[in-house]
Amino acid sequence: MSPSPSFRNGLLAAVPVLRAFAVSLAKNADRADDLVQETLVKAWDKQDSFQPGTNLKAWLFTILRNEFYSQMRKRKREVEDTDGTMTAQLSVHPSQEGSTDLTDFRKALELLPEDQREAIILVGASGFSYEEAAEICGCAVGTIKSRVSRARARLQEILGIEGESDFGPGSSTTHITNVA
């Protein structure tokens, strides 16, 4: 699909204000340039979803802001390990226990009420934010948060999980993964 000249011109005209906004968010010119580029690529790919006659700049700012927050969430989960120290300490748990744990978890998940199961799958497994899950379920954000909290508590009860020590290998296999 070829873009309309007004769409293309609107994108080009918005670049300076997009960059200024990106710099204010990212606090780094290189990251800001990357944000603007990603925004323009996404806008170009999704141009058929833009409603002509509406505010193109606002649409672009929304894309840029969403991309910035997506990158921030991703960076929170990343760990810098330039010298490989943390990687060297990684180990893998024996797969036999993981398989039985997964079977137990699936059974426990089936015991949850449908609304709680849906909420925890959307937020916990599918990676949707509480707001997105609330929109999908057609309810308030607080309702989703409550459902997820109750689902987590019920799963812990069903599975007999009392603390962090209940995750990972059992005491009989801990020595295998702690070999340095």
C-alpha cells in the first residue's frame, strides 16, 4: 500500500517534535533517535489504522510513548553481565521434576474459578498489563488485580507453596545444580 502524500508529509514534519519528546523521555540522544525511528517504522506499518482527519502528531506521540514504556519494561528484566560472571553461575534443573511440576500446575489451574484463571493467564502467562487485561475482560483494573491476587493465593494453597524455597529443585537434587 502506498501512503498518501499528506501522511508521508505529516510523518516528515513530525520528526523534530518527536525527537524532542523522545529526548525528554530517554535522556539520551542515541536512544531518542532509536525511539523516533521505531515510531516511524510502526506508524508506516500501521498507517491503515490511522484515521485521516484526526491528529497525526498525537497518534505518533502515543506510538512513541508506548514504545518507550515497552523498552523500559524490557530493560527491567535484562541484567548486565559484561564479564560473564553471572552466566557462569547459571545451572539447569533436572527436567523430570519440571515436567511433573508443570502437570501439577495445570491441574491446579483447572481448579480455579474461570474469572480468576482467565485473569492470571492474561497477566501472568500472556504478558498483558492489568489495564490491557481489564479491557479484554470488560471490567475495572482493580477487578483484574483482585482476581490475579486471589488466583495466585489459591494456586499457592493448592500446590502447597509456602515460600521461595519451594521453587526450583528439591532438596534431593539441589547438590546437582550447586556444583561450581
